[in-house]
Amino acid sequence: PDTDARARTEAREPTLTKPAGSLGRLEELACWLATWQGRHPPALDRIRCVVFAGNHGVATRGVSVYPPEVTHQMVANFQAGGAAVNQLCRANGADLAVIPLDLDRPTAPFDEAPAMTEAEVLEALNAGLTLDLSGVDALIVGEMGIGNTTAAAALSQALFGGTAVDWVGRGTGLDDNGLARKRAVVSAAIARHGDALRDPLEALRRVGGRELAAMAGGALAARHARVPVFMDGFICSAALAVWQAMDSHGLDHCLAAHVSMEPGHQRLLAALGKRPLMTLDMRLGEGSGALTCLGLLRSAVACHVGMATFAEAGVTDKDPA
Amino acid sequence: PDTDARARTEAREPTLTKPAGSLGRLEELACWLATWQGRHPPALDRIRCVVFAGNHGVATRGVSVYPPEVTHQMVANFQAGGAAVNQLCRANGADLAVIPLDLDRPTAPFDEAPAMTEAEVLEALNAGLTLDLSGVDALIVGEMGIGNTTAAAALSQALFGGTAVDWVGRGTGLDDNGLARKRAVVSAAIARHGDALRDPLEALRRVGGRELAAMAGGALAARHARVPVFMDGFICSAALAVWQAMDSHGLDHCLAAHVSMEPGHQRLLAALGKRPLMTLDMRLGEGSGALTCLGLLRSAVACHVGMATFAEAGVTDKDPA
């Protein structure tokens, strides 16, 4: 954190022509952005959205209403410009990169075996760690992967305890039988891997997935590059939670853009101590929730940077300095 | 409401390449916009923000931490481009008009007399009714007026009952003594005008203000021009509530963009049956909350209009038609 940039934001804010605090969270956001971009004023001109895609062995366990080939089909849809993420990037001024991760080689079904070998999880982490973030003002990491809410639920339980009932939801639309199967898979995974899950990175390897590891890698790369991260939904938040499980300040550069309808997400954000910016009943992934918040984030920057001060505008302050 | 445009939105939505319902409120918004713009697809290219300013006789009663001349000063700030509303219009792609309403002639202090004569309230309503809305896709009405949360509280109590404690908040930052004075002024006004407040338009005349009447006029003009309205905070919502008090569907073309920190706003939105899109702890007025939501609203349109269908993208649907 850049305490000098933070101090300069805090000094400017009360001079602007509005009642103190009247922009609410917009004021906090301007300060947080300056702190984690390491500069004053903050800027949000160039936003990069990276969508990682992966396939999951557990998708064969009846935990999704969609067949696994949809991961591949949706990647083609991203590349052709037809998905929600494409429209949201265009409408909100973000550039998009799509990175499929070994789609023809799903992870192992993690109720039976570790999802990834050590080499595999490192390769996936590296897909995020090596993102080119030069000139980028903020990063959004999104995902696509049939079965990945099951991985997010298992990883959340591994990192924060509780039971499968706490973390498992209906994902893309499971019925009651599907929900029961998904809970059983997560419970079996937690039992199968036992104490090995106490190490957050080992939990990521054993019950995560390639796109989760890549998102975690991206968030770490962003920290080092002084690029704030706007977190998307449950899967993104579960992946990034690995860093907070290792260090209580590990996600201080990450903002919860929204809280999704997937019930585990609300619990997860509470565990992370993060208050989401928006509650829009979304549950799509692809970075969609974070992209939808960009106008609001740019509004925060625009007010902090562009407003006149009381002195400049000749407006009488409540308590003139 | 255009039920044909609504039906066409509802027919397209489930064909798009995402799990049904996964865009949550964005899906509802696309449908609501089509219904009240009377066309499919809906569009949000041209957004007009109109800020009305007025002065209030009750401002002499110690109900604000700012002196009344700040209304005039802030209008100059709007015209010079230095206020929050200017930055938010620029950042979110809205055009701005500022309409000062007889600033040198404050309304009468409404704890003693009707705020406006019949001629005055009609003139103020007309400032909104005569807005040029041709080519406009959505309207935001904002306000500036030292003392106007007192008017909004009195009008809310007149329309929806309760007590001054329910509706009166700290506005731009009153201390406990100021809050007590403001409550007393509102209680005195309600007692003074008595049964005359049962008629919503008469309540607007007696305890409202010019900018409130103008905002109400603007919302009515928008209804007739098939222009949806994005409602801002407490003062805007109280002004527009006049139409719902007269007709339970009178604000169906208006959306609650946000809920402000002013405690009466939450109560008012509940009385209006409106769920706000965002909770950002804002309490500035000027249309600021509604402008901050524009990115989200454009996201809804972009997804509905631009996404590929399952058939177009060759993606396997959960339940192929």
C-alpha cells in the first residue's frame, strides 16, 4: 500500500464542493484505488479483463446441468464475441483476453484424487503470474469451466471450514437431486484429502482447478505490479481467497465488485471481510459482475479528480478552513 | 407499458448463451426498459440529466449546515463544470442541463404558510413538463436547494403518514440540535396544513419546493414521451412519489437507482415498493446516484442486445428447444 498516495487522496477529498462524506463509497473507492495503484490521482483508463477456462474431472459426477463440452463451446463464443463478457467489455471499456487452459485434459475428479499434479498447478498459476500488466490500471479475472462451482465450494470449505451445505449451491441451475450429488462430492473430497487441505496452495492443487489457479496467479501478479483487482463472483473469490488464507492482508488490493446469487459467495465475502459494491442477483461468472461495476468505479475516480474545490468554485463551506 | 416490446424481450432472453436467469437484475432491467421505452430492443444511447435548483423559506429555520446562498453558488459551479454532477455526466455519458428556478425568490417557510401559491407551483411543474425529451432514451432529474431535505421529509410524511422522526435525517450533516429543529419544523408544517395535505398535489404546493415540483413535472413528461426515469435520492423520490400517491402505477416507468444514506429514503422506497439497484452510502443529490448507475444499466442493454443465441454460437443448451 502506498500511504503517501492515500494521504494525498484523503487531503484532497474534503476540499471538494460537496458535503463531507456525501459521495459515500465513491470516496472510499478513490482512496483505495490511489493506495493500491501507488499514485495520486488514481486512474481507470485501461482495464484488462482476462477470462481463464478449464475443464474439471468432477463434471462427470452429475454436478452441473451442462455437459463438459460447453466449456470449449463457450470459449469459441468468447473468441467470436457472442458471450456476455464480450458485450460487457465493450459497454464498459475493458479489453478482453481469453486463455483456455488445457481444455482437452480435464483435472482429475477430486473426490478420488488430487485435481492436479504439482507440475499442473504450477503451470496454471503461471498462466496468471505471467500476465502482461504493463499500462494496466485495474485487472478483472474471470472464468469459464463446467463444474467449477463444485471446485469453488470444496476450496472454500478447505480454507474456511464449515460443511458442504454451507458452500454448495445450485450453480447454473441444479435441481434438488443434483444439489444433493454436488454436496456429496464436496464432502467426499474434503474427507478424501483430509489434513493436506490445511495448506492453502495444496488445497488449490487438490480441490481447485486450472482456471482457479490461474486467477490466483493473476491476482498475485497484479499485487506486484500495483494493479488493483476487481473480484468477480464465487469462483473468482474462492480462488483468490488462497492468498488471504496465507496472509490476512493478502487480498487488500482486491475489491469485491458484487455478491452473486450463489449462496456460498455471501458466506465467502463475509469470511474475507469484504463488503460487495453491488447485489444484482447475478451468477454467470466470466468476470461479468466485476465488469458491470466499472461505471461506478470510474465515477469515483472522475469525482475525486475532476471536481472543483470550495476555494476554486467560490462556494461557502460549512466550516471554512 | 408496451406489452409487445416486453414480450419480445422475454422471448429473446432465454435464447442467449448463458444459464437462464444468470444475469439477475440485468435481465429484469432490459425487459423493464423495453416495456417503458415501447420498443425492442431497448437502447440507452442518449441520457439526459436535468438539475433543477430552488431556494426554500425553511432554510432560515436552522435546518441546514449550509447558508442559503450556497444554492446559487452551486448553480454557478454546475455551470462552470466543477461539481460532482458534471464529472458524473462526463464519466457516464449523459448530457446535463441546469435549470435554476427563481432563486432570488425563496418559497415561503412552510411551517407558517404554503410554500408556493398555485401560480408558483404550476410554473415550477411546467419547468419539468416542458422539458424537451425528443431523442432521449432515459431521463435523470436531480436537484440542488439548501433546505430541500426538510421539504422532502414533510412531503413524504404528508403522502405516507408516520412522524417526523421517521422522515427527517441529518441532510448535509446536521448535529443533534439541528436534527431536533428540523423535526420540529416538519411537525409544525404537518400540523399547520392539516387535512389539506391529503391531496398529493396540494401537499407538493404547501410543503414542497420549486425544484421538487419541477422534478415531478419532468417525470410526468417522461411518462408521456415513453422515456424511462432513473430516480436519484430522497428528494427526487419524494417529489416523484406524488404521482404514485395519486395512482398506484404512477411511477412504474421510474426505477430506484440507489438508496441514499438519508434514512427517510429507505422508508420511502419501501412505501413505493421499489428495490434500489445500488447501496453506496451516497447523500449528495444533483442526480449523482442515478448517474452512477448508468454503466450498470447500459450493461443490461448491451447483454440483451448483443449476445449470441445458443443456436448462433453452437453452444449446447441445458434444455435444447
